[in-house]
Amino acid sequence: MGATNDSTFSHFILIGFSDRPELERVLFAIILPAYLLTLLGNSTI
């Protein structure tokens, strides 16, 4: 029981679709309405 987690990190790297910026816009246009519909559906419960 004496074991502890001594790992540390100072930052993380957010990896996106930087080499395909047009894909970012398409995914955003698809995911945002789906997310908003999910919020709307959950708020009606």
C-alpha cells in the first residue's frame, strides 16, 4: 500500500487536423449541430 504515483508532466500536446484545415471545418459543421441537438434533447427530459 506504500506505492504512489510519482509521474508528473508540465504540458500536453493537442494534435488536430492541422495538415487538413478543410477537414476541421467539415467536422465542426457536422459535430456542432449534433452536439446542440443532444443538448436540446437532454434538456427536454
